[in-house]
Amino acid sequence: MQKRILFLGASQSQIAPIIYAKEQGHYVITCDYLPENPGHKLANEYHDISTTDKEAVLALAKRLNIDGIVAYASDPAAPTQAYVANYLGLPSNPYSSVLILSRKDLFKNFLKEHNFCVPESKAFYGYTEAKEWLDFVALPVIVKPVDSSGSKGVTQIKAKDELKSAFEYAMKYSKEKKVIVEEFFVKSGYQIGGDSFLVDGKVVFASYTNTHFDKNCNPMVPVGGSLPSVYEKPFLDKFHKELQRLMTLLKMKTGAINHEFQFDQNNNITIIEAGARNGGNLIPELVYHATGVNMVKYTVDAALGKDISSLKMKKPEGFYAYYVLHALQDGIVKDICFSDEIRKNIIQESIYIKKGDKVKQFRGSDCTLGIFIMKFRSEQEMIEKMDHMNAHIQVEIKGVDTFDL
């Protein structure tokens, strides 16, 4: 029998589950407020409704008598997915828990309340209160919206006179109009990202990526992730245990979890994120290349209440990475340059720009210009190239000198 499934969003990064659902013979419905998004063309029907308008999405879901709802690779849509699914009795997680995971202020408070290792932080609706609180914490601090995704609106400041511009920048990306200020966590080694998956409340699968940054534009926004992780199994097991503890406390039951965490100098773990959704930047596709585990399939099947008990932990075989194509300056694209060496590594690519397009300096995921998935011969090659990718791939801007390839 054909199932009716509603996808919240249809951007380039959300196409994979739409294609899978169509291949399975399901009736696909998409909604968001961007009719030009490419996934809508693949759907059986599209509705111009914001994915964050939970009451409007609920009304649509009731009218269309859906069998499942998916918020793939979208933090803002995750609470809506849970709200609608809870109301209709469809597979999902508790709305209150998903909201905690989606709101940085609620998440930090929850972590602190339950004795997780977490930096000091506080959220503010107004700049004046934030400025006063800054007198009681050590610099540097991170300033970010409580409810944005893809590192949009995030700034690290090292002096108090930088707070005002950082606060205003963060506020632009906050629907709640609330900004969190957080002490800077001094990490040891790579930040670890990736996707996990819950079955009946258990974290049965997890991928761990080394997170890479570009200090030439915004050192707070990831530009890539590589796997397998450089950390040894005892370190990853320690994180797995903390992630499971968090999921149990929140009574989370099913679906993908996009996670980010760090170790400090004493090997204490702090969980940066644990969003109730798949990761963006083609992370599920990266995981599939490395492990053969189809996170797209499990996400759609879980949303429809299908049996997903076959999902098991599987280690990566080989060395893989995703890389976000980005610009180091605002301007007009003159060309996209590749070294001969990196061409051999690219196994999948999605480029969203062409010569003559206007682009912005990479400050968040909204400035993503494309994504590559790469395969390497060794861990050494993977880490070396990923940490120095500006020597291999560049967006050349008219009138601006680029680095020598």
C-alpha cells in the first residue's frame, strides 16, 4: 500500500531522502516557503508553508492524512516534525526533548542540570544584560543565536568591545531574538562530528568525523569532515556512553542524531550539539560511502514505522571526507580552481555556482557553494589534504589574488 510522507524542506541537501521515498513507491509531499527549491520538482505535491510554522504544518498533515513526516538535515524543522508526529501518533520523539536539542539555551541548561561537562553560558534578549554578564566570565567567548543552524550567526570574540557587533550579528539569525554567550572551550585535538541513529532508544549506530575548519574565513564554521576518526576506540566509547545517557534522559526513541563534541586537555567531553536530525553537507552520503550503511533509507523507513532493527554498528572501510566549497571573500566568481592532485580524490560533487555569480565570504552554511565527497589512500593523505584544502580547491574571485596551487 502506498504511504504518504511529508518532507519539511526540499533544498539541495534534502533531495536524497525524497528520491529514496519516490523509489520505494511512496507518495511524496514537500513543504517550505521557497518554491524554487529543487526537491519540490521531484515531489508529488508541494505546499508553500514554512517548516517552522508548526500549526500550519499540522493542519496540512491532518488534511492530507500523512503516514510519516521527516525533517531531514534541518534543525529549525525538527521541533515541527516532532510536534506534528506527536499529535498524529506517528513515529518520532517527544516534542519537548527535540525542542531542548534544537535550542542552544535550553540544551546548555539541560546539560548543566544533569552534570554533563559544559562551559559557562547564559542567554539574553538584550545586549545590555549580555555586556554586564561578560564581566563575570573569562574571554574569549562564543556569541551565537539560540536557534540557528549551520553555524550561522556565530562569532568568537576576544575583547569586550567586540560584543556589540557580534551580538547584533547573532540576533539577525535568531527567530526567538535571543543570543547565547558561552565561554570558549579549549579543545584537545579535532572536534568530532557525525551522525548517530536511535532504534528503540538505543544508539545502535554512530559515525565519527574529524571536523576541519578554515582559519582564512571563519574559524568557527566547519568546512569539512573526515573519517575514520583519529581518536582511539576508548575515547569514542566514552563519547558513545555520554550520548546514550543524554538520549535516555531525554526519552529519545528513534531516528538520526547529528552530533558534535570535543575533548579538553583532561579528556573531559563536552557535547556541542546533538540535533534530532541527519547532518547536512552530505554526511549521510559520506557515511554510506565509508560504511555501506544507508542512513537515508533508515530515516525514511523509521518515519513510516517500518522495522529498522537490522541497523548495526559498522566501522568505516577506507578513508573518506566531505568538503564544503566556499569563498574567502565577497565578490564575483571568476573560476573554480582544482589541483591535479585533488581531482583524483573527488568521487562525488555538487556545485551550486557558476562563473559570474555573486558570492559571499563563508561565515555559515548559508554561504555554501557546493560539496565534494572524497576518497583517500591513507589517513595521512586524508588529514594532510583536508587541513590544507585551500592549496587544492579555490573559488577565484575577480580582482582578488588567490593562493598558488
